[in-house]
Amino acid sequence: MKHSLKITVWLVVVFFLAQVVGLLIINQYVDHDLTAESGKVRFQELPFDIERPPIEEQTSFLYIVIAIIIATILVLILIRFKKVKWWRLWFFISVVACMTFAFAKTLGQWGALLVSAGLGYWKVFRPNVIVHNLTELFIYGGLAVIFVPVMNVFAAIAMLFVISLYDMYAVWKSKHMVKLAEFQKSSKVFAGLHIPYSLKGSVGSLKTGGHAKHTKKVKVKSAVLGGGDIGFPLIFAGVVMKGIMLQFPVFLGFLRVLIISLCASIALLILLIKAKKDRYYPAMPFITAGCLIGYGILSFI
């Protein structure tokens, strides 16, 4: 087992919660009245009149893959020149944007921006394990509402396959994904779940001698799961949910699509149980298998 049972359970539970919250956010953007009238799923606009990319559903996955490759190259350049501050700024802007999308339908666009900016600053510049993982529950829903409306099931499945192949290459062959993970951990700005084995160590110091001013840094082992491993299965489930809404009532359709999220979570659990300690593994091939098994089950019930 890669991590202790307690940490493994926490990682899988938070992963599943991120899928549930993300699907709820996607559902908020569906214009159910217009969908019922037109017989086609219609989505509301993003806040601040931000437009979704004008791409074809069938080939939309290619743009996502290209964007990931470009982003990876840029981060590797930042690593090469040790530009941690630039990485934090980039991450802060991305986090604020995604959470603004996630909160907009509940708080309004300006309220969402204000709350997201506060949480983003706390997450990036005043790292705290609780705030970090709590915000992770909303970030990927905000990301998914950009891409779900412009994708179909074929593109979503193709995305999972291509990303899985890329993940295997990046972890096992080129190993640049390992370098990215190590850089993010060392910069204390990690895109994904980051669950330490000890909350005391998560604040970066421990009191000694009874005086707060005498502190020492303690390196604490932690479990991580990359943001892509959360975001891609959510996008897939969201695309499937988009089609289900034309066949079933909203609540029933939502419950049905959770089968995909549940199977993806079980696949992640199996990986964490079978994996060895202190080794990096590409999670997407396993999560993709879980997503497709869930989709297969969904097709037969």
C-alpha cells in the first residue's frame, strides 16, 4: 500500500467529494427551462461575459491536450529558471478564475470574485492544509463548466485515453511529471490534493521549549493527487450527465452519473492499495478504466 489506510481513505473520499461538488456546479450552469423547451441541453454563460472556446465538440479534446502540453512546457521553463514567484502568481490567477466560475451561480459574479480572491490568496500565499484541500473541491467544477458544454462523449473518451497515455509517458519514461510534482511540493503550491500524515507538520513548524518564537521546520510525509487526476474524470462525468439530462429527471440523472464517479474512486483506491511506497504512479490510466467501467454500467441500467 502506497500510504497508510487512514490517508488512503481520506484521499479517495476527498477525490469523490470533488467529483460530486463538481457535478453540482456543472448542473448549476444548465439552463433547465430552455433545455426542456428546445430538447437540447443549454448552458448559461460564464461570469463577466467570458466566452467558452469556439471549438467543435468532436475535436475539442485536441485543444485540451495541446493546452496541457503548452502549460507543461511553461512550468518546466519556470522550474529551469527557478521562478517560483511566477508559478505562484500563475497558480493564484488560475485558482481565482476557476473558483469564481464555481461560486458565480450562488454568490453572483462579483461576490464570487471577492470570495475566490480571498481564498486564493490564503491558499497560495498563506498555505494551510485545510484551506488548500477545501478549495480543491470547487476548483475543478469551475474548470469543468468551461469544457463540458463544448464536448461530446466521443471527445471525452478520447481525452481520457490520450491523457492516460501522456500520463504514463510523463511518469515512467520522461519522468518530467515527477519533476513537476516535486517542484510544486517544494514551492508549497500544489495543483491537486495534498494530505499530510500530520497536521502539526502541515503548518511548517513546531513549538519548542514552550515559546512560540523558538520554532523548527519539520518535514512531514504527505499524500498527493494531481489536479488533472481530479479534473479529467469530472469533465467526462459532466459530459455524460449532459446527455442523461435529456432522458431522465435532473435528480435521477445526477444520481445515475455518480456511478461513474464511484467507479473512478474505486479504481483510485485499488491503485493506492496496490502501489508501493515512495514511488510515483500515473493515476489516469486507472481512473480512466474506472470511468469507462462506470459508463458501461450506466449504459445497461
